[in-house]
Amino acid sequence: MKYLLSILIVICVTNAIASTTNLLKRVMVSEDVYVESPTDTDGDGHLDRIFVSIERPSVEQKLSTIFHISPYALGGNEGPMHNVDMDLLPQDEKLLKGFSPDVKDFFNGLRKTFHVYESVPLVDASRYARMSAHSVGTGKSTGCPTVGDMAETLAAKSVIDWLNGRARAFYEDGRVAKADWANGSVGMTGTSYDGTLPIMVATTGVEGLKAIVPIAAISRWYDYYRANGLVVNPGGYIGEDADVLGYFIMRKGDCTSELERITQTMGREHGDFTPFWQARDHLSQAQNIKAATFIIHGQSDWNVKQKHAIQLWEALDGIAPRRMFLHKGGHGSTWNHNVPGKIQMWFDHFLEGENNGITDGHQVEVELEDGSLVVQENWPHENTMEQRLYFGADSSLAISIASEKQLTIIDSGKSQKLESLIEKPGLKRDERLVFLSTPLENKTLLSGTAHVSLNLSVLNRKAANITIAIVEYNKLGRGKIITRGWADPQNHFDINQGEALVPGKNYQLMFDLEPKQYRLAAGSRLGVLIASTDYEFTLRPKEGTLIQFTVGAKSFIELNLGTD
């Protein structure tokens, strides 16, 4: 009896091992296909094809898909950046002379350094098919990169169309590939450019795209390379622009003529919101978004600035399910506060119909600098309210309207960073103005987007940079920049087209700073710095531009302040 029992146990164990081995052999299926796009971005007479790598569990039931598409799959090309150091801003004189840019004139010898920004992965992807694709004109895909426009959008969308039987795909040997394993439900995620593509595809309203998680993503390309009429650098990439990015991601040796057209039309010589940028404004198409959108962004991200997250959040109000997590870090995502688990839950709920509570309660979470988490009903924080603070001739920042007076600065930003300009706020310095509040009685929450109104004139130029920074000054007078923003007075009336300034003429300039949520300490002072050139972000003209500001009823900043 014991002998028979031993034989049975051996047989059971052997069968279990064999079954496990067979299961492991069939557990995953990997294949590569080329999806046919409706675009012909290189003009060769053939439709572009998008390379897609698929890995999926071998199961009988049809699968939902997590789709990631990137222009960085095979790295990038080293190339020159644009020159940012010059005698005059290009819109100072060349705007009046019908300036047409020469590609060679714009570049210097700096090189773009490639960084890989990984998405926070799914905790458990065993139930999903995973697809990784190369964006049009990059990696193993054909065509040319178009950097954020509708052609790039439609090329990425074609992959979802294939999963739903609306597009064709082929294996490398030319055989037709069918997605007969897919149920048509798709989620997209990615970080930086890879996170921007899900937003772009979602704006088409494509059927089948159920949820997206854009991380550190661009919602309007103008706001990545421009700000209120000024040419600005994305943080860490001085001199980069849309053509530089296009050159970096393109298949080696291809598409140079297409990229020259980007240089000629992107308007680096004036910074206006031209048709080039209007074609890359995904917010203007946000009303078409059906996919549930979980926005993740860093409050210290000065590459893809937080404005991209906030304006997407606002555009989705009443349009699609939305959630937002703003972490304290920079460009990328975070593992803190169970963010990977929340991403998993977002997809599980909207792709698989799992009732896991991810849509219950308040949908905005903000991680402050000390690591604490603020859960709030909306953005800005509901316990804050807008206050208008006026700039005073005595360097005060107060709720009462100051008497009118002219104050002048001399631009020195070509040689001084903003961090040095905020030092010693009580000391009069020709290159900046600093306005200070009285010491704060209690901890104060700053939340939302600050709005600035300036009455100014440029005395000796037809163009100038304007930079504003909000600063917290501690009890010892040491300053810390909370947020900042930039504007071109030439675009005081129309962001689409600037006008040369008349030296000495007063203009009213109104613009927004980059949004921020920040807790100011009791006893600290709220400060506002007004300067011209921002060394790290704007073009750097020769020093000496004279700018006169008139303080009084027309010069103020509006902030959302309160407690949390």
C-alpha cells in the first residue's frame, strides 16, 4: 500500500512538473509587426509603417492592451543646439526687416544629452498584452518625425485602430498580421515625450482607447519651447527647439529637408504663437478626449513645466474622468504614496471594469516639499482664495494700491543667474526690483497659477525679456525661488503676433507664471522679483537694456493664498 501510494505521488509530481513546464513554454507570446499608418510623412509615395513589439500571455480569452510608443527607442543623434547668446534679441530689429531664418545662423556647438525617463511600470501586467512601438520616423518605423503635429498623432493612433480591426499590419516577411487576440480595450502611458503621445492620440477620440496615464507630459508644444511670446529653453536643454528634437529622434541620415522646414516655420526669430504651434496645441482638441486621464507631474519639473499638467486638468473638466497626482520631484514620476499601485488600479478599473475605488473621493493629490501628501477636491486648493497684491515704490507688496512712481532696471541677466538676483532683497540693485510682504503670521498655502500685471516701457530697445519670480524669504532674509515666468512685451496685445516696441512708450503687460503649490513658513516673507533676462531659460542679449516700470494701480500680482 505504501509502495502504491509512493508511485501515485511520483506520478502526480511528475505530471505537475510537466504541466508547469508546458505552462511556462506557452505563458508568453512575443511578436513584431508593422502597422500601416494613414500618413506619408517622408513623401515617398508609400504609407508609413509603425514598428510594434508585442508581448502577451498565452490565454484563451481576449486581452486588453497597455500601449507604449516612443521616439527614443533606439537612442538619438547628436547635433547642435541653437545659439542663445547675442547682441540683440532677434525680434528687436529683424522683425521689422522681414527676417527669414537661415538654418546655419541659429546653431552653435552645444550638444544635446539624451536621458531616459522610464514610466512607473504596472505592478502586475499578467492580465494585459504589452505593446511597445517606435514613433513615426524613428527607430524601426518608416517616415519622418514631425514633432507633435497631427501626422505623428495619426501614426500612433493607427496602432489602436489595428487592435480594433480598422487598420492593417504586416510581419516582416510581408504576411498580414491580425490582432485576433485583442479585445480592443487599450490603455496608454509614458513619460515626457512618451507621455505626450497618449494625450495626442486621446484628442482624436479614437474608439478603444479607454484610459491614459501621461507622466511629465506636454499638453501644448508652444509652452515647452515658448512662453508668452518669448523663446525659452526647456530646463536642462539650453538652445533646444522643435527642430533640434526632430533631428535627435529621426532615423539616421534621413529627413533633413523635412527638419529644415520645421526650422523655417517654428518662429524662433519672434516667439509668436504661429500656425506651426497652433497645429501642436493639443488643448484645443481636448473636448474630443474620451479616455479616462490620470495626470502625473513633478512640481519641480522645469523641463516639461507643471503648466502642462494643470492646463490639461482644467481642459478635461466635464469632458472625461480625470485624476491628478503632483509629486515634489522633477522630470519623471515617483514611487512614493503608492503611485505605481494607483496606476495599476486606474487601468484595472477602466480597461477591466474592476470596482477598486480608484475613482472614489477627491481626485487631486499634491506632495509638498516635506513629503507630506495633501488630498484636495480640486486645483487650486479649495481653501485658498485669490488675493491681489500691489507693487509699491517703497519695495512693499501689499493689498493697498501704491502711489504711482517710475522704477528702472538695467538688464544684466547675461552674466547673472536669477538665484543671485534674489539675494539681499533690501539692498537696492540696478539689475532687479524686489517687493516684499510683511512677515506671515501663520503657515500659508500658495496654490494655483499666479497672474502678473505690469505697466512698463523699454527705454533703449525695441524688444526685451521680462522675468518674474515668486520668492520665499526666511527670517534671515535668505531667498528661495518658488516659481517663475517670462513674457515678451511685444506680445502685450496679441500672442499670435508681436509688434516692435516704441522706446519710452508705456505698455500694459499681463501674463501667468508657472503654477505651483507650496507651503510658506510662518514668519517668512513673500517676495516678488522683477528682472529682465533669465540666464537659464531665455535668450541672452547683450547687457544694458533699460526697462522702466510704473508702480501703482496697474502693477500687481494675483495669488491664491490660504491654509490647508
